[in-house]
Amino acid sequence: MTYGDNQGLGFRAGVCHPYHPLKPDGSLYSFLEIPTSYMDWTSLHAGMSSDDIVRVISKLKASVETLSGCLCVNFHNTYVDRELFPQVERAYSFLISECKSAGFWITTAKECASWWRRREKADLDAWYEDGKLRVKSSDPLVRPRVMWPDGRIESINSVGVTA
């Protein structure tokens, strides 16, 4: 399911993280929304060139890296055709290559949702003690990342490690 937009590219409402949408009564739905930020049909409909598409995808990828978000793209097998839609095929190849080289986790929506549900169940505990920030996770596979005001990001590689 997507809260994407087939009329525009990018993060709709600025959202690049999975979330539970609100019901009309203000409670949360149990399903996860994984927002789509790029769809090939939209770029074709807009008449974008290969260079335009690569620029957009590069910008989206950079934002996701900065925000530790989720880059959800929608390429239709109909359009990933070098002869009929060379700009889409080039964008697809570029994206896969760039994401692999950057170490992105390339997965299915189901696997992403499973990970996100595990992540949201983990309890993170953070406290300041003896001049140090200490962070602990209840799940050893959910490793916290500290995002400092100066822009540094530190991954904590094991539970209970002091950052």
C-alpha cells in the first residue's frame, strides 16, 4: 500500500519512514504504510529524460541517507525495457547499482514491514551518566544510532555500548 502520488515525485508530506496511518477517530491502523517516493510512470508522464530521472533518484537517495529513511520505488516490468523506455531502464540500473554500492538493504515491502515492526517493538533506553550518553536496546538486532547536533551519526554496534 502506498501514500505516494502518481502526479509527482518525492516524499509526499515529507515522509520517508514507514508509519501507521491514523484512523478518523485518531487511533492508529495496525498496517504499515511504506511511502513511495518514485514511480516510473510519473517520470514517463512528465516526459523526463534519463538525466532528469537520475538527478531525482540521486536527490531522493541522498535524503534517505541523511534521514535514515526508506527509499521505496515502483518500477513496472512493462517500463524496464531498454528499447521502448531507455530512460526508465537506465534509471533502474543506476538505482540498483548506486544502492548496492552504498550498502543499502534492497528488499521486499514484506521484509521491510517485518523489520520495521521489530524495530518499533524494541525498547530503547538513553541516559546521560558520568559525562557520557549511554544507550541500550532491548533487541540486540535493533542497534541505535545517535544523531548529534553537529551532524555526526554514530551507530552503536552492540547493546549497552557507550557512545
